[in-house]
Amino acid sequence: MGHIIALANQKGGVGKTTTTVNLAAALANFGKKVLIIDTDAQGNATSGTGVHKSNIEQDIYDVLINDVPLMEVVLPTSHEGVDIVPATIRLAGAELELAPVMARELRLKNALGDVREKYDYVLIDNPPSLGLVTINTFSAADSILIPVQAEYYALEGLGQLMNNMKLVKRHFNPDLKIEGVLMTMVDPRTNLSADVVENVREYFNSEVYDTVIPRNVRLSEAPSRGLAIIDYDPRSKGAEVYTNLAEEVLKSHGEI
Ligand code: ADP
Ligand code: MG
């Protein structure tokens, strides 16, 4: 049975998409079958895995709004073993269009159907907001993986995220868990980064992964080639740390 993990943090630019794409590829290298679901109208996970706009006939918008079966929308990515449900700018209006829809919070959950039987891991890349789309992903997921950028205001806004999680637990998904908290863009040379990592560890305790993601320029170059870091530069620090993260995730599920 597959695990459904929502990657979320309402702050933009904290590494949600980078982690989705690179964790997916690293898990696939451990032999897992992975599905990415892009739920951000920016479509960065979609382009970052080598899917060209011209090849997208239907996307997550059609699944959420037009009842198109999820599996009809799935495309392969540049990394073998990783598929994607793409997103395009069409999704930008979905928050408003979902508002009057029946069971609007459970559209994604219902659409997922038996996807767990087809994939070992489903990673949902969230938009930088806490709207209806995010409520849909929290309602559909088993757990939330929270990337936190190692910067001065790192913890700001996380209370709101936890509050949303609590609300979704109460009303739609009582078993929702924290998958883990991932420190991203850590600069090992600065005291600030070390202080922030320590603060986040105090706040989330053992939920913070041992693996931390350092700033690595190769990680920021890979998306423009439509490649995961392990394909773009397998010897880079970025490739190493995302492989370590995949290992930690698999261990936490007792799968290695
Ligand atoms: P989000 O999805 O949370 O908005 P992204 O994953 O798109 O964040 O990351 C924001 C920007 O930072 C992107 O340009 C990305 O390439 C870059 N980036 C992400 N993680 C790293 C890292 N560890 N080192 C360097 N650049 C990174
Ligand atoms: Mg993103």
C-alpha cells in the first residue's frame, strides 16, 4: 500500500518543489514507484521533471473541477519510475471555482481512488498558500512533509500551518500525521543557519530529519533542464543529500 505525502509550507521559495522532484527521483532509485501530483498553478514540478506544456492535454485542474479520472491525466517524467499529474496556470482559478462545489474539501481524496495500489509513494507538491487546494491535499494525504528554509523567520507561519492541519484532522482526516520536517538551504558556514536549525529542532523535536539540505547551486540549475539532481549531476552534494533523505523516509516506514 502506497504512502500519500503532501509537501507543504505556505511560504514560497522554501524548497517544496525542489524536495518533491528530488525526493521522488531518489525514492525511484531505491526501486519505488512514485507519483508526483503538482497542485501549484506555477507548474514548477511539472516543468522541473521535463514535462513540456505542449504535451499536456489535461491537468490537475480537470481532476479537481471537471471530474476527469486522475489516472487519465498521468504523464511520465524524465526520471524512470516517476510519473506526474501535471499542473498548469489553468489551476489559478480553482480556489474560486471549488468554493461552491459539493464536498469541495474532498475532491482530491475522492479522485485518488485506488492510486495507492499503483504507486509506493505519492508526493503532492503544494502551492504557497493555505486555501482550498491545500485543504484538499491535507484531506487526501496520510502525512505532511514540511520543508523549512533555514532563515531568520523560519518558524513564522508554521503555527498557521499546524492550525490548518489540526482543522483538517478534526473535520476530514483524523489520521493525518507529520511525515517529517526538512531543513532546506542550510548554509553550514553561518551561525544563523545553525541557530535556526536548533530552534526548529526545539519546536518539532524528533520530527526534524537528520538529513539537512544545504544550499547547492546545482540544485537550482537542474529544473531548467527538466531533470532531477541525481540525473543532472549525480556527484553533487544535492544528489547525495536527497538520496540520504530518501533513505531516511524509507527507514521511517520500515522499508529498508
Ligand atoms: P517552493 O516550491 O517552496 O516555492 P522551490 O523548491 O521552488 O521552493 O525553491 C525556490 C528556489 O530556490 C528555486 O529557484 C530553487 O531552484 C532554489 N532552491 C531550492 N532548494 C535549494 C537549495 N538547497 N540550494 C540552492 N537553491 C535551492
Ligand atoms: Mg513550488
